[in-house]
Amino acid sequence: MAEKDGKWDGVERWLSGMKPTVGYVRMVVCDEGNVEGGVVAEESPKATQSLHSSHLLLRELLERSGIGHKEFAESIGIGLSRLSSYLYGRTKQVPNHIIEQAQNICDSKTQEMQQLERWYESTDMVEIIQGWASRLGMENGSPKEMSSILSVSLASYSRWVNGVIRPPFKKYLDCEGLVRAEVARRNLEK
């Protein structure tokens, strides 16, 4: 068994739950040219450095906010590349004012989500479905078409409409996203 040309493969790969830095992936092959034992990965010295607590906190706040990287960066007033620098520890630490802004965004998103969940729990499912149908221009639409848009079985949709069951809040959020996407798609077709 020998290293492939004795050189590092310059391709970034996900291996065994570890993301090596470009230039630190080594392939081990048999004489027949087949990879034996898979690809061996070693993290770069920089990747193994421990991150400052501010980097870890920013990562946690981003995850808790439930929004994407781009929206998060815009919300705290920085560019996407700067956010990436903070998240991956390419800076000594994250400035306090960035952490404070991120915390405020996370808190407001959490409050919005809690408020939305309270509204969801207190609103009749039939009313929610009628709202979706109205936004889609399907007040008299077929249950089959609505269930298809919502990515649920016709049986589940029927149980929702008849008040037999109510989807979990997470499923409601998924359906809300699907309705928004369908409304946007229909508006583009006009």
C-alpha cells in the first residue's frame, strides 16, 4: 500500500464526520489502483485549533435563530463572507457588538416563533386551511389538489379539515412554507 504519488489530494471532502481543509486529504491505494480502507483524512493544523468561545456562541445563535446564513448576516449588518470568517474561526474572536446583535435577532425570532405557535394552537385548523386556500385562490379547490400542495396524504388532509387531528407545529410551518412557495410560483406565471 502506498500514498497516491506521495502527495496530498487537493480536494475538500467530508470524511468520517470530519471536514478536512483543502490540501489535507490523502488517498491510500493498493498496487491495483483501488482505494484500500477508504480515504484517509487528516485535519490541517489550523482546523484543529480550538475556536474562541465567541465563535461557538455565534454558531449557536445562528442555529437557534432558524434563519439562513445570508439573512442572518444581513440582520446583523455584515456581509456573508464576514459571517463565514466568524463562524469558522478565521478571526481571533467575534466582536462583542456582533454577538449582541445576533443575540437580539435570536431573541426576537424566538419571541416571534412563540407568538406564532400560540396563534397556531388557538386557531381552528379549518380556519388555517381556509386561509391557505384563499391565498392560493382555491376557495372551492379540490382536497386532492390542496393535499398535494401541502405534501400530505389525502387522508391526513381530510382528518385536518374534519378536526380529527391537528398537525404538529413543525408540520404547520412546513405547510406554510409550501403555500408561500406555491403562491409565489403562481404569481410568476401571471
